Amino acid sequence: RRRAAALLPDVPLVEPAEVLARAELVLLTVPDDVLPTLVEGLVETGAVRPGQLLVHTSGRYGTRVLDPALRAGALPLALHPAMTFTGTAVDVQRLAGCSFGVTAPEELRLAAEALVIEMGGEPEWIAEEARPLYHAALALGANHLVTLVAQSMELLTKAGVAAPDRMLGPLLGAALDNALRSGDAALTG
């Protein structure tokens, strides 16, 4: 509650069941492994209403994970920001210009696009069957980068570098920029 109050000042805090009952749009921002069970539970408890937009932010899943809610009349959308988050106020700023992997039924594509653009993002359409590959590609890029940076900082520390982050920052920024522009041709010695 403290975090919500800090991030959303002057917004009344109510119980989840009341939020769901009032909401025209429900945003499910839970870990991938929790999402299927959450959707089933919401449907079983009658929390999902016909005509309610039900949006999840999982990279792994498209809209099929929302099929129980679809059968209850909800309108399913998968809007995954291709971004890493910290749980702090800076996260909202990170949405500006962020690509979103979007999966939606054809009749909801305009609604999905409008929501992403309203958040400052750029929609990128991902077919339902391509979601696992899409998710793997993003996890590979982001998670391996973190591992490489941590290992590089550890080695530089062992080499006696006082501020490995300061040394690596410009190098890694340039290397990432070069890799995004030139692919494998960006490799240097």
C-alpha cells in the first residue's frame, strides 16, 4: 500500500474485488508462472465481466492464456513492454518509446494499439504462435547482458579498477549501439 500511495498519490486505494467490479480495463502484471492460475481464479470467482478488457503484460503468453476469461465474455489483450523494470517511479518514464509485443484478436487490434500508444509505447504485432520465440529472444538479450556486465565488473575489480561501472559504461553503451546497428560486424578485439 505504501508503494502504491507513493507512485499514485491522491488515488484512492480499494480492495482488489472492488477494483475489478468497477474497472472497464483490468491490467494483470504478474509473473508469467502465476498468470494462468490467476486468470482461472478470476473467472471462477465471477470477477471477470462481459465486455471488460482483460490485459496481461506477460512476454511468454499471447491471448490464449486468457481463454477462460474470453469464455466469460472478457476482451483479451496481451501487451508486453520490452523493458526491464525496478518497481520504482522511474518505470513509468521507461515506457516512453518502449516497444510492446502485442497479441490481440483482429477485432481488438485498434484498441490494443491505442493503449500502447497512450502509454508512450510502440506496438509490435506478435503472432500467438511466435510468443515463445519472442519471449526467448528478449530474455536471452536482457539476461545475458546482465550476466556479462556482472562478470566484467567482477574481473575489473579483481584487476584493481576502482570504478568498473564508470569504465564499462561508455564502452558497453558504444558496443550495444554498434551491435544494434551492425550485428556481428560490430565485434572488435
